[in-house]
Amino acid sequence: MSVSLIIVSHSARLAEGVAELVGQMNAGQVSVLPVGSTDDGTLRTSVTRIGQALEQALAQGGAALILMDLGSAYLSSTTALEFLTPEQRARVQLADAPLVEGAFLAAFEAAGGGTLDEVRAAAEEGRAMPKITG
């Protein structure tokens, strides 16, 4: 089962930028769906848009990992999950991970055929990913 990534941000440009970066780094091997802002462009998250991305990711029988920028993105994401069937919800997880590093590591794991649990674990390893060494 393939794992898609859903990038939830208050900013459409931020979500799209993370999706672009991750997509280029994994040569398009993993579906990365950006979900940012609301229909009117307000800096918020949209339960409806998250739900649409979930439906798209799960339509082909795959799984989805949601990565979020801020706490209220988590609240919107969990609300969107409530509209899924129990079978669909079982194929979705949320990562407690930094957005960019987590998405990068998750995509790498997903491209290698990792399970949903493995992809989430990889994303969450991003919390310990150093930017400066030495």
C-alpha cells in the first residue's frame, strides 16, 4: 500500500513550497498533496480542503500521513478525519513532526515502500535532525 503525504499549513504558499521541495527531492515517486489556506485565501486551515485531500489520497486504496505546521492545523485535521469512514480513518495517521524535515524524511521512507507506521516514524525522526553539526 502506497503512502501519500498531506501537507497542511495555514499558508497555501507554504504548503505548496514544502510539496514542491519534497516532490523534487523524491523525483515524484510519492504523492504530496498541499493543503493551505481557505477558499478566500485567509491564513487559516480548511477542514473541507483537508477532507478533499484525504479523499484523493485514499481513493486508490493507499494510506495517508498528515504533516501540519501549527497546532490549529492539527485540530482541523482531526476534525476532517471525523468525516471519514472507520475503514478510511484506519489508513490515516498524523505526524508529530517538523513540517519540512518531517515531510522530507517521510517521503524518502514512502518512496522506499515503507508502511504507514514506518513513514510516520521517519517523519517524527525529523525532530532530532540537526541543521548545524560540529
